[in-house]
Amino acid sequence: MKTTLQIADIALELRRYPLQKNETLQAWDAADEYLIECIEEKELEPGAHILFMNDGFGALSCWASLKGFQVTTINDSWLSQQSIEQNLKANDLGHVAMLSSLDTLPSDIDVVVMKLPKNNRLLVWQLQQVSQLSSKGISIVAGAKVKDVHTSTLKLFEKHLGATLTSLAKKKSRLIFCEKEKQIDALPAATTSFDVPDYQLTLANHANVFSSESLDIAAYLMLQHMPQDEKIKHIIDLGCGNGVLAIQAAKLNPQAKITAVDESHMAIASATMNLANHGIDPSRTHCMVNNCLDGFTPDSADVVMCNPPFHQLQAVTDHIAWQMFCDAQRVLEPKGRIVVIGNRHLGYHTKLKRLFGNAQVIASNRKFVIVEAYK
Ligand SMILES: C[S@@+](CC[C@H](N)C(=O)[O-])C[C@H]1O[C@@H](n2cnc3c(N)ncnc32)[C@H](O)[C@@H]1O
């Protein structure tokens, strides 16, 4: 795997964080290189202010920082933010302003450079954020794999910002060029919600939350098999999304403290709001943006519940699920348990058995299994 991004006379050392022993995935892609080439051609004034949206691991922010531009970088992913910070440090580069997807954009942007997000709701939210900037004539350039740029994607740029063109394909990537012509005075509501009538839940979701328009079918099965025991003191919902499992766990175990963890800022904002809206006393709950259970005290939880992710940004991977299981093993009290739901074919049963020395299927349907393992 290459770790040096060479562009003309510039060489950047770039890694994905957290570092993995046998990492096979590069920390940048051809769309990053295409975007950098395109910004070079713009011949921006030194010190021009570039806003990067969704810079996955820091290739764009590091390059622009090295070139002496003013850089603001905005992400929903905490892991992306960590990668950007670590890669800046590894290349001895200076400060860039780091914002989360829920922050207000700075008003003095010259150019917006976007990596197209996987999720169209997030794309629309970000286009609306740009549309709200008061300055006219900002140019926006977005990059992605050719297969992810659809006519419908271009229509979203046109609808929210203005005239939109695309580049030729290069190394299976394409750029989208757009000029900001439209302006909105205020952003629409940041969340939408749906009901889960069987459990009297109404779940609000910021744009980039997993399964933000209806309940995930795995989560629905999990709701039917939640841990419930008056001896439980502390439950962790690991990869909490909108907090659906955390809310139900809190309702069924009123004596327990609930910690909800996710690496998405929008997930944590949604879970915080949903727990409060369902009457769960905030003194019992703690919602935090984090990478899995990094920094958690060993032997400090009775139950870890988990509906693990199988993607990191655009890449399909099971390394995060594995890290979640390893972290749970460390953070669970002796005799504590992990309860995991997943697609049958993902083989979580075998993985948990290898790690915990035991694993039982406690429920299943045609597609999913719930597996429990005790420390
Ligand atoms: C399959 S979704 C489950 C969401 C929710 N618990 C549910 O059941 O609907 C997995 C969640 O894990 C989160 N996630 C991904 N990588 C993570 C990491 N390294 N640390 C913490 N959470 C992570 C994702 O943002 C996503 O919300």
C-alpha cells in the first residue's frame, strides 16, 4: 500500500487513522488527486480561503496547508478529523480550522472543495449550507468516483446552488463544477423524524445518521431482544446512530447508566436529542463522539450492545466491528456481556467465540442473528 502522495515536487506522507497493522487501504484516492490538480489550475491568490467538505483522511487539507492557503475543513466523521490532525502533524504542517458537520460555515470562503458524501441527505444539507453563505460567485468543485456521480447528483447541485458541469473521467474519477448563484436566508430544519409505533418511539435524525428515514430492520429485531435485568448498572450502546437501542435499554433498565458512542457528530447530536425527548433523565446518560471504546476504563460496563458498521466512508470493511468486539472485551466487567446483531453472512458468531471463548445465538430471522458472549 502506498503512503506517499507525490504531486509535482510535493510529497505527503498519509495514513488512515487509527493505524492498523496490516492496513491495505490507501489514505487518498484518484478523486483527491484530480481535485488537487484542479485547484492548482485555478491559480488562487496565496492565502485564499478554501473550505474542504468531507476530506476523508486529510490529503486535501494537508496539501492546501502546505501550499499556504487558509484552510477550513468540515466533517461529520470523527475518524476523518483524527486522520486529518495526525496527518498534518506527521507532515509538520500548521493549523487548519476543523469544524463538525453541525457547525456554521465561515462567511469568507473563496472556494468550496467537496468530496461527494455517500449519503444524499448529507449532500443536500451541505449544499444548503453553502447556499446560505451570503457571498455570491463562490465556485464549488466536488470529486468522486465516476460510478457515484449520477444525473440526479448534478440536479441536486443545480437545484440548491446553480449551473453545474462535469469533467471528463480520469482514473475512474470525475469532478463536478458548480457556480453559486442561489441564496437561501435560513437553513431548513436540520432533523427529520419517523415513528416506531410498536415501541412508542419518535426518532429525530440529522442528515448523516445511519438509517435516518426508517428503522433499520436489524435494529427492529434487536428491540425485541434487549437486555433487561435490575442488576445491570451500566449499558453501552456502541455505534448508537440515532440512539434507538439506547432509549429502549434505558426504558427497560431504569436503574442503569447509559453511554451512547458513535464516531458521527450527527449521530451523537440525534441520540442526545432522542434520549431527552423520550424522558430519559440526562443525569443517567452520556452521549459521546469517539472511536469505538478508545479511552474507556477497563471492567466498567455490564452490557455492550452493538449493531456494527460494515463501511468506513466509501470502503466496505469489517475491521471496525472487530475493534468494537475487542474493545468491549476490555471494557466489560468480568461476567459482563456483549450483545451483537448482524447479517448472518458476516460470521459474528465465530468472531465472538474466538475472542470471548463462548457465543450463543439468542435470536434470529432469515437475514439476521443476535449473538451474545460473556466475558
Ligand atoms: C449499523 S449502524 C447502527 C446504528 C444504530 N445503533 C441502529 O441500530 O440503528 C453502525 C453505527 O456505527 C457507527 N460507527 C462507525 N464507525 C465507528 C467507530 N469507529 N466508533 C464508533 N461508532 C462507529 C456509525 O456511525 C453508525 O452509526
